[in-house]
Amino acid sequence: MSVVSKTRLPMRIIALPLTSSVRGPIHTDGPSPLVYYHFQMPPKLADQRTSWVDWATGKASGIWAQFGKSPESSWKFKVFSYGEKLVDRVDFEELALKGVDPSMGPNISHPRSPSEEQKKSALIPLVHPKFAGSSPLTHLNTILARRTPRHRKGFYMWMLLAPLTAPFMVIPVIPNLPFFFCVWRSWSHYRAYKASDYLQSLLQRGAILPQSDANLDSVYVTHAPSDTLQEATKPEAEVEAQAEAQAEEAERKVLLNRDAVPRILEIFALPEAAAADIYRAIEQATTRLKRGIYK
């Protein structure tokens, strides 16, 4: 039984800190954790018309799923296996953003001075563990400011590369896989770019409100090393006082492990498909800590 009703709010953002605060290779910003943001969108209405974009996306997903059901010795299954490995290497931030459908979220096309009723209906909770303090909004805004230009550039770059794959069309048996890869990467960046731009607009309008959740804190207590949690839950004043002195020496730690994922799905009534995204984010965060790369 879920702790939070799935239908309580039309849209919700769940912040899952993956690591302790880390400092990037270019020390222009203060240390901050790697955080996975899960964007829980409302279900589509039964009588809502399917757009051609949704139809095309669903068609492509169906064809890709059929590749995965092909015999293991076939080229289709080998392409599917390699493709899944490529997906695992895509930044978890991008994969999370591309899951945001602005058409399903609050409408931001109303006048600059909306009524109180409009403001109330457009509020989106940003659920986070209590030990994260009041910084999730700042962190989310920083992430979006970095991702928006990156995804805009990626969209145009992969779109321009697609025509260069034309020579591969002369192979009659195997589809032009490089072309489809370029199209997929361009589309993925485009979705992430539009989502990031949309979320920035919501932040500017004050439509996203942080809400601490005791249930999330219990997850971190249960599934994180005790010394890790003690470090993460230090008083903010103490953390700020020690940040500069210990930035280089502080041990970088992963705060969330795979065992916590089923409980998170239960608390927020998330579909089983969401587990794969959280697992991927945890694996990438672990890898980044080992390599010292913080995107």
C-alpha cells in the first residue's frame, strides 16, 4: 500500500540525493550532491486524442521491443542489446528530463498576473528528504541552467549529423542504423531541452514548492551507511563552516543503494518501469564518484 496517493496531485517532482556533496573539477560553484529528479506526470485522460508525436514514439518503442524478443543469434537482438548499453551511458539527467511532457503539466500560458485560483492549481510539489534542507529549488535551478543549453546544442548537432549517414543506405539488408541513432539522439536532446525550458519557466513563476518527506528520510536511514547519513544530516551552519576546509579531503559517498528502490516505488506509487531509471542513476552516480566526473 502506497503512503502517498498517486492521484493527490496532477504532477510531482521527487528529489533523490544520490551522493554526498561533491565539488566539480572546475571549482566555480560550491559543492553539491548528485541528485536524481523523478518527474511524476499525471496519466492521460481516456478521451484525450493521441498526437502524431505520441503515435510515432509508441510505434518506434513497439518496434524496438520486438527487436528485444528476437532470437539471441539474430542481428536484431544484437542491435537491441548494444542499444540498451548505449541508453545506460546517456546521462540520467537527460533521461529524466525527456520523460517530462509539458502538455500534461500545469499550463504556463496564462497572463503574468494569474489569479489566486490559477496559482493554487499550478503548484507542483518538489518532494525531498528532510536532511536536504531548503536547497532543492536552488539545486534544481542550477541543474536546469546547465542542461538547457547542452540539450539545445545536442539537438542541433545530432540533427545535422543525420544526413551524413546517407552512404549507409546503400546496404540493402540492414537498416541505416547510424541514421536512426542520430535521429534518436536528436529527439532525446530535443525532449530534454523542451522539458528543461518548461521547468525553468515554472521555477520563475514560483510554481514549484519544496516539501520535505519523512518517509524518504526513513529510506535513507534504512538503506544508507550510518556514517554517511550522519555526514549528510549535519546542521547547515556546521556544514558551511567546514565546507571549504574539507572540500578536497572529504570522502565522497553514495547515499542511496539499489535495495532502497522498491521502497521508494511503494511510497510514491511509482510504476515498475521507474525502477530501471533509478537503478541507472545510482550506477552512474557511483561511476562518476570513482572517476571524479560531476556533470
